[in-house]
Amino acid sequence: MANYTERAKQSHAVEWLNDNAQVLSIALFFIACMGFFWALTDTFMTTGNLLNVVRQGAPVLIVAVAMTFVIMTAGIDLAVGSIVALINALAAILMANGFDWVTTSVMMLAAGAVVGLAQGWFISFQGIAAFIVTLAGMSILRGIALYITEGYSIPIKDQAGFFWLGRGTLAGIPVPAILAVLVAIIGFIIMRNTRYGRQVVAVGSNLEAARRVGMPARWIVCSVYMMSGIACAIAGLLIAARLGSGSSNAAVGFEMQVIAAVVLGGTSLMGGRGSILGTALGALTILIIGNGLILMHVSPFLTQIVTGVIILLAVWMNTRLFGAGFKLGKKG
């Protein structure tokens, strides 16, 4: 009996490690990166630098949480950087023309939802591949942002409450970081404890099977892109509030950081599996790598190379190890 109990405990432990292997691996990688930059720079682990990292990185985490849901449906949203830029520019233009920041923020959240919903409609109801729809969206939306700003930065003035969202602190913690944590917690609860979260997983695992058992599969797919649009609106507003201006050149390369954070965190590009905790760790890892390289006086262009390598390795891990039946203690 004692041997049976011991074997059962070992079996549960192995099963838990199998289920959480990717999150544990990114956690270890995150700790290793922290230790590496701490050892090689004098300023990396200072309070000021770490607070600056989470303040500037909050938009990435916010959009990465939404992107986790998108990728869990076996989709992708390449337009997130362009949506952020468009919202960023529109918000600045509206406030420059006399709108208060609260009204502007509500309008921008609605605009983000509409843009995301439009992309989702083409993907889920018209059957166009997510890659094509969002690639087109990336070009169209960035083009609109460039057109309405004529390539210039639009300054925002006399909006103290708005600036507080991007520059303020609560109990010494940057407001953007607090908002990002709240979004991550909400995303975690939705994924783990709600019917909608289970439906997203089911649709990502097998859309046709989900549809046949009565799930509104197409609307679920559509909704995750709307969620992504809203997250992009929040990110665009936070960037405008921090910089005090709006620009069509905001968030260039943003989609690469977001996708890297999600896949590095263990979300499967094939759909049906994802982790908000893994995404948060992935986002923080991407951010500290960029920050650490800058503090080491490495060329900022190297960050793009590192991000690309991370995406490639993460996808390789997804497909070759976790997607090919690799399990702790056995293979095949």
C-alpha cells in the first residue's frame, strides 16, 4: 500500500511537471537573464531601472495577454503595432482639438474594439486566413495613422490626469505597471475560471468539433480579435500619456515583441494551449533582455536579432519537443 501511494505521488509530480514544463523553463530562463545582466552591469538591478522597465514594458504585457487568447485559437494578429500607432495618433489629435482625456479614452477604446471586430469578422465569417487579414491591417492602419498626422508628432497639452496614467505612481509603483498587472490577472481568471476561457481552448483545439457541440465558434474567434483591439487601444493611450504626444511612428516592431512574449511563454501556435503566467514571464524576459543589452552598451539593433532568435527557438521548442510527444521520463 505504501509503495502504491509513493508511486501515485510520483506520478502526480511527473504529470504536474509535464503540464507546467514550458512555464517552468521560461521562469528559469528569466531568472538566468536577470542574474546575467545583474553580474555584468552596475545599474541593472537598481530600483530606478527596474521601475523604468516595467513602466515602458506595460503596453507590451497588456497586448501580449490579449494575443495569448488570439494565438490559442490558432490565429495571429500582426496588426497590433499599427493599431497602437493609430490609437496613439488619434488620441493626440482629439485632445489637441479640445476633447477631454476621459472622453478621448472612451472613444479610443471603442475604436480599438471596432478595428479588432472588423478583423475578426473577415477571419471568422469570411474564412480569410488570419495572417492575410492582419498583414493587410498592419499596412492599412499604419497608413491611416501616417495620413492623418502627415508623419508629424502631435503634442498633447494641459491633460494632467491623462499624463498621470503614463507617468504617475501609486505607492511607488508606476501606474502603467499596475494596469498591466490588473489586465494579466483578469486574463488569467478568464482563461482558468470562466466558460469563455474554456471555449477559447476548445475552439483552438478543434474549431469544427467545438461548432458541432453547439459553441458559437465563429463569434469566439471574432471576439479574441476584438479583445486584441481593446488591449491595443489601452497600450496606445498609455504610450501617448507617457510621452505626452501621439505619433504614427509609435510601436514600430511592437508586434514582434508581443508575439515573442507569447510564444516564449509556452502558448502553442497550433492553438488549444496557452498560459497567461507564461506570457507575463515571456514579456518580462523580452523587456529585460532589451534593457540589459542597452545598459551593456550593445548596439540597439542587436535587440531585433535577439528577439528573432528567441521567436525561432520558442517555435522550435513548441513543435519539436512539446508538440512531438515529448514528456518527462519518456519520448515517443
